[in-house]
Amino acid sequence: MSFSCCLNTSTIKTTPILEQIRVTAAAGFEAIELWINDIYQYVGRGGEVRDIEKALSDHGLRLPCMIALRSWGEAVGPEYGLMLDEARRRMELAARLGAPTVVATPPRAACPQNQLVQRFQDLLEIGREVGVQPTFEYISFFESVSTLDQAWEIVEQTGNAEATLIVDAFHTWNGRSSPHLLAELPVERISHYHINDAHPAVLCGQQTDRDRVMLGDGPIDLAAEIQMLRKLGYQGMVSLELFNTELWEQDPLEVAQLGMERLETLLQE
């Protein structure tokens, strides 16, 4: 299999972080995406970052990406400096844990594109100093950057040949991105691929995170996207990322195992 299977822990979000790590490994995933806020919460309750380091090592999991850098795009005045300081702290945490990339999330409200370009350049510079690469994402129900087309334009406009983005099946579909753009992207500019399906009973363009469903239970042509990635020569992570509250109420190991089964079936087709 040319891809590596990863679990984004939003899929089992209500599970404590050390248990997230155990469950991910037990379900057969090679890698895990952790949320920085979950780590902050764990430490705030008396845990240590070294506990997470040990758990990742004990279970043999790779940590290809962490989530997320926020508020950097819309912050104004002195607040922007504070956001950059926080972005550096988050990248330093990622570096300590061995994650090569951290997701940079755009603003929820509309924001000038040139401002996002300039500020993403600032994040890239901090990442270069820290040794971690911020990677740009688009959110289909955000007003600032809702499509793959917009995200790719911003990444290109940085003028940085190492600038990358995350491709997300749900956001590509729900944001009505150009259907064939994925097949035209330079493969080295794709840092990561989030895979998910959409709710079959909610209209395209009206869905939010909670409407994501298990692979194969919705209308997204995931096989076509996987085929485009294969043609590009992509050999990176395919990461299951769901925010479905119904799944959060179920046994996390059973959810992760089902996700792994569906993912393996899709990738072997």
C-alpha cells in the first residue's frame, strides 16, 4: 500500500489523550494526529508532555501532524504579536514530539487574501527557525478560505517553494472546490490528506464538521480522490478525520477499528 494510515483524534475526541494513543495503535493505524489543545488540557490537569512522548513511543506511532495554529490570520495590533508567540510555542511543542507539520487554520470570518499570504509567510519563517512546517488548510464553512482553489492560490502567492497545504475530502466537496484541481497540484506541496465522508441527508454547501460520517456512508467519491492522489505519486498520510458526535458516544476502539477497515478497503480498491 503506497499510503500510510493515520487517525486524527477528532474521530474519538471525547476519549482522554493517552487512551486516544492506545486505541489508535490497537486499531492498526501507523500514525496519529494529535490536537494541541488536548495536550494543553492534559498538562493543565497535572500531566506531563513526557507522558505523551512515552505513550507514542510505547505504541510505535508516528506523529506526522498536529492541530492547530489559530487566530494568526485575523489578529490586529499587539494581538498579532501575541498570536505569533503562541504559534511559536505550538510549533516548539510539535518539534519536541517529533511532528514535522502543524496545521494553520484560516479565520472564520472574511479576511483580505493578501493579509493571509503575508501572515502565512510569517508562520513559515517561524517554522523554519523551529524546525516545523506550518501547513495551510481550507474550511468549507468559513468565509475566509473555503475551497482548495483559494488555499492553493494563497500557498502559491507566498513565493515559498516549500509552502504546503492539507487536502481534505469533506471540505473539497462541501466547499464546491474545482473537482479536478487535486489532480493538478504539485505532489510535493501536499503535506497531508484528510479523508471523511459527508452526511447523505444534508445538502452540499450546508454541512459543518458534525455532518461528517464514516467512509462509505455518504456521497463523496473518495475512490476518485484516492485515484488522483495515486496518479500524482502521493505516498504520504491518509488521515481519518471525523467530528461526528454520534461516533463520540460509541466505543472508541470499535469506531477506530471500523474506520481502519473502511480505509483499508478503499485504499486496496
